[in-house]
Amino acid sequence: MHIAYVALREKPRQFLALTSLHVAELDDLLTDFAPAWERYHRWHTLEGKRRQFAAHRERPNAVLAGSDAKLFFLLTYLKGNSLQQHQAASFGVSQARVSQLATALLGVLNQVLAGRGLLPARDGTELAHRLATYPEPVFAYDGVKRGVPRNRDYEAQAEEYSAKKKRIA
């Protein structure tokens, strides 16, 4: 059984859960991704080697036919952080093909995101510059709730214990 990209487009909640994008957002991203992928694939193999002659079109028997299916494949791979064997079984390709596709597609996606100014900031100076351009300096922070280590001193434990939340181990 292969993941059916076309069928999942009709299930917005499941599509969002698998890709982190709404269908309209993926379609918008495709406006830049599709031509970038076609340019790359025209002159490069999946192994990243330069072709001697330009490829004119995608093979008719391609399992992942079309740039939209390839982008969906990559986004589900990145979102799920799955094993390549799992991704291979989900899409009906070999593990080696998953590796080749993920490498090539990710390079193209990074170029597209860079062109849109959507790559993450890699240092504090760049982040400060980006944040300064926003008119309202209010941002959401998505943090992970973590338990606080217990104090080893019994009296200090009694002072810190609130009895509001009991952690079940």
C-alpha cells in the first residue's frame, strides 16, 4: 500500500498532519519548487552527477510522478523523521532511492526557501536583524515541558513542593 498523495489532498487535517502544510501552502510552494526541480533534474541525475545531455522529460513509469508528489514525499519524510526503509515501503520505492531522492530534493527545497527568505537564522546577529524588521515584537515560543530535577536536601524539597502536579512515572 502506497501513500496516495492525490487522495490525501482531499483530507486537509491528515495532509497537514503529514506535511505541516495546508494544501494551499504546498501549492504556493510548488510555484517555485516545480520549476527549480525541473531545472535541476534536467541537468543532474538523482546521484547528483551532471548529465552529458539534458533530460527532456520525466520517465513515464516514475513512481513519484510530478513535482507535487516529490515535494509531498520530501515533506512527509522530513516531518515524520522516519527510517528510510519505512519511507521506501510507504511510497513503493527502494531504500537507496529514498536516500537519493531526499538528498536531491532537499537541496532544491533549500534553494527555494532561501530565495523566499525562509531559511532559519544561523547566528544571533542574523536573528536580531530579522526580528528588527517585524513591526510588532511579539513572538510565540514553542517549548517542551520538562520536569524539574528534585533537590536532594529533604528540607529544600519540602519548600519547593507545591502539591499541584504529581508526576506519574
